[in-house]
Amino acid sequence: MSTDITAQADELKELFMAAFSPYDETAVVELLQEIFDERDSVARNACIEIAKKAAEECRAKTRFRDDLRRCRAEQTENERAMMSDGLVHISNRPHELEKLLEGYKCGDYLVDDSGVYRLTAQKNGGMLKLRICSHPLIVKARYLNIEDHTEKVVVSYTVAGAWHTVTVEREVIASSNKIVRLANSSVDITSETSKAMVKYIQHLLQLNTEHIPIYETVGRLGWTSSGEFVPYSENIQCDAADNFKDVLGQLKSKGNFETWRQGCIELRKNICLRMVMAASFAAPLIERVGGLPFIVHLWGGTGTGKTVALCVAASVWGKGDYADNALIQSFKATEYALNEKAAFLYSLPVLIDEGQTVKNKDAFDTLIMNLAEGKGKVQGAASGGIRKLKHWSNCFITTAEENIIKYNSGGGTYNRVISIAAPGRIIKDGTATMRVIGNNYGFAGKIFVEHVQSIEVKDLQTRRDRILDKLIAETDSTGKQLMAMSLLMLADELSEECIFKSGTSLTVEDVQPFLLSKDAVDNANRACEWLMGWIAQNSNRFEPPNSNPGEIWGKIEQGVAIINKNALTEHLSRAGFDYGAVMPELAKRGKLILTKQGRWLHNTRVYGIKSGYVKIVIADDFVDIDGDIPKEFEQEEMAI
């Protein structure tokens, strides 16, 4: 019977009067039972009053009173029985709760399809029923985090008859002030009922200590200390579902694995796309074999298929469709947000699209260094002290219409990025590709992880070292570049073994075009090249005052550019280079004429003006007869 039956008083009165004239005990009892099934006490009492008035008009007051007393007694007895067995009386039991609810104890509480009630026996033999919640609510599970040794509880409840769950810290359900947060998840709770709800949930936890399942958890994905890999572990779960619900919801499989595999075998014939897929598989290897986070950046003009390639990389682990894909992040996100997502994914790749949307390109250097460092910033905690430092051991796959590293980027930035320039379309039919990976995805990641788990860690490290030795012997690149590339090649090799089985793996010849030489990475070499070009471009600034109406930066004589230190510092800074870092490197390369004291700053006159000047060799055949390395930069400042 609905609570709005009170709004239909006339109809209810007619039903009873029909049962009273003549008096039909069976019909009367059925109506009363329907009234007592109504859990809203206000509506129930209103219905009984309507029935009493109908009985009085039909001169059936005495018989109705007896039936009413009998039905109330039966109702009380039923409630006593439910209270005495202390079990949950819910008929709406989903499959995943069926086993849990068998034997689930609620003690002094009545839990049925209409809600949660506290039952208290009264002196007159009746039962006082206090409603705590208007829908069923139980504790489904407990999560014990094996990393930070904290606990969360999973609360299950119904909304409009459908079951939902919310995971909260144990402290939330232990505090009447904090438990009201459950209202945000559609739980029927207010500040007035919060204390009763805290007592009820605590009662459930105490009565069902051995019945409520306890799971070991981590607050992120990827490898655990025991060698398990979340979310594919049967023993360890992720307890951060509410914070990253969209990501976890898309790390699943759909469609047909073989359809995905055949489509990707064809796509991998393009070396750029193959490198991107290798990066997606490489993420779980970084912590497993030992390595640092790195970035694989795919760039090129619009229409080359960069975004589709990123979707292919995502389809290894989960959703392949681009629309509302929580696995693919925008560069518009804050650095903090990127750090949080990287820490959550931990051993899975971080996919970032559309780098051209970033307005401040100089910020890329800082972002790259921070992401590749593998840990977030130290932050204070509201309760005092500092928050737990977030870490990650994954790689980042990014796309943009331009290179993420610039000519004046630091050597550290060059070292940490494998830059892949798309020469043209890397995917022939983007629409067909999206159709395949949009309907078939999420199988390969689990297969790959299981294959990696089947190989001893030391054997994986040996295979990586063998690849690294070959790269060192056959290429001229830096250690960090080669380390990242060795992981990409190992990932490609392993994915060939367990997934693609096409008989080919990436070779040194395949990947060499994507490796930077040591000279290209060397910041000092790039600074020297820029400096030579800057002097040539501004040769008029080194002419005498009578032929130079503008600024005078110095003079050029006998293959040497004598440059005012202030002008040089200013223009190096504009180009993204640091004067204090560039000068000693130039001296090591014999590009500076030093003073007799071995310093690079000369206190001399140029066109009659005395100041501090740097003498830079610009002639190819110039020979530095000294060759000493200058002293510390702080001493140079004192020499002016």
C-alpha cells in the first residue's frame, strides 16, 4: 500500500464499507495486513483511523476492533520473530549479495526491503519501531590497505530498488559528523539520523566480524610488493574506486580479442605506430626490470593519425573509443592532476593528447622533468606534517602537432623523451581502425602481464641488459635514451611472444632514427651552435660606433668575438640558455680565450669603453695556446 493512500481516503473508506456490509472477515483481514505492511507510521495510522470510522458507520465497530487487535498481535509476533532470528529479511537480493546475505546478522535491528529499523520491546508486549533509513543498507566488505595500513568499508544500499555501493574510510562511518557524506551518494541520512546510523553500522561490523569479507587492497594500479598486478589480481583489489571510478570502469575487455589482434598486426607494420604500442606495453616493465619513467612523444601535422594511435595504445588495457575515454588525458590538466593520475595508474601508461593546446610551451620542460622524475611534490597535510609522497613507475605517451622538446630545452628534457616525428599518415584508414578498437579492446594488457609474471625477474633483466648492450655498441646516444629504448624493444619482443606472434621484433636499425646522439642531447653543444649563429646574425652589432647607429655588443677581430658580458647574458637567457652553465662548457671545448689567471671574463676596453668582456673563438683554425679550464663562476664575478 502506498503512503499516498491517505490522499485516497474516500476510496479506502469504500473498500472497508464493502467489507463490513455484510461483514467479510477475510476481506477485512487482508485490508488490515496491507495496512500493516505500510512502513510509514503516519500513513499506517491514518489508514487505521479511516477503517475505524467506516466500521462505526456500518455498525461493525466491535468485530473490527477484535480483528484489528488480532492483526496487531500477529504483526508484533512477526516482528518479534524477525528480531529474534537477527537476520536480514531482504527479498531484493542481487546475485553478488546472495551468498553474503545468507546468515548475515543484524541483531537488534530489522532490515527488510522497506528500510532499516531499530526494534525495542515495550512493557505492554508491543514493539517500538524506530526507522533509521528508508532503504536497505549493509556493510558489504572491508578493505585493508597493505601499503599504508588503513581501512575502508564498502557500503551497499538501494536507490529506487537498484543496488549501489560506496567505499569510504573507516573514520567516516565512525563519526556522526562525517557519515552524513553518504548523502552525496543518495543514502537516506541526515544530521538527525547520523548517530543512529553510526551505531547501526558499528553493530553490523561487530556481529559479522567473520562474515563480512576482508580484502587486501592498494590505493593504485600496477605491481604490488607480493608480485601481484592490480586490477588483474584475484587476491588484491584497488580501494580507490570512488576517486578514479571512470578510469577503473574503462579498464575492461569488450568484443573479440582475435579481431583486435589481427587489426593491430596490420597497424604495426607502420614503425611509428609500432613504437607507440611498444610504449603502452613497456609501462609495466619499468619497475619490474628497473628503470626510470620516460616519455614517448608522437608529433606531426593534423590528419596524421596521432589521436587514433593513442586510442590504439589505450585499447591494450581498456576502452579504445576516443569519446569520453577516461584513459586519455588532456594536456590542459594541471600538473597536480597529471601527477595524481600517474600515481594512480602507477604501472600502466599515462596517455596525454593534444599538446598544441598548451599556450606556454616553455612550461613543457618543467612538466617533462617532473613527470619523468617519478614522484610528486612534497605537500603539507591539513593535520600537520607532510602528506605521503606520491610515486609512479610508468611511461607517458603524448601527442601534439609539434615536438615537445625545443632547440633550447635542457639536456635532461632531451634525455627523457623519445621523439617520434610522423612523416605522414601513420594509419591508412582511421575510421576503420576506430571501428575495430572501439568495439574490441582490453584483452592484450592482461595477457601481457600474465606473460611477464611467468618469467623470472632476473631473466627479464638479463634480456633487457642484452638489448641495452647491443644499443650501446651500435648507437651513439645517452644512457637515459638507451635505457628507455631498451624497455621499448623488450616490450615489443614480449608482446610478440604472447600476443602478435608475427615472427619479428624491433631491431636496433628500426629504432635508431628515434635516438638522439650525445651531441644532440648535449646542452652546451646546442648553446655553442646557437651562439655562433647569433654572432653571425648580429655582426653589425660588433662594428665601430661611427658605422653602427644601434647598440654595440663588442667587436670581432682576428677570429675572436669580444662580447659585452651583459649583452651576452641577456641574449643567452632569451634563448633559454644559462650564462653560468654555458661558459665553462665553451672553455672546455677551447671556444674561450682565457685570462692569464685562467678566467674567462676580461676587464678590457672596446671602442674606448671599459667593461667586462668574454672572448669567444669563432674562427675554425684558431688555436687556444692555454687550454686551461676556468675557475668557478663566482670568482669571475669578482674579477670585473
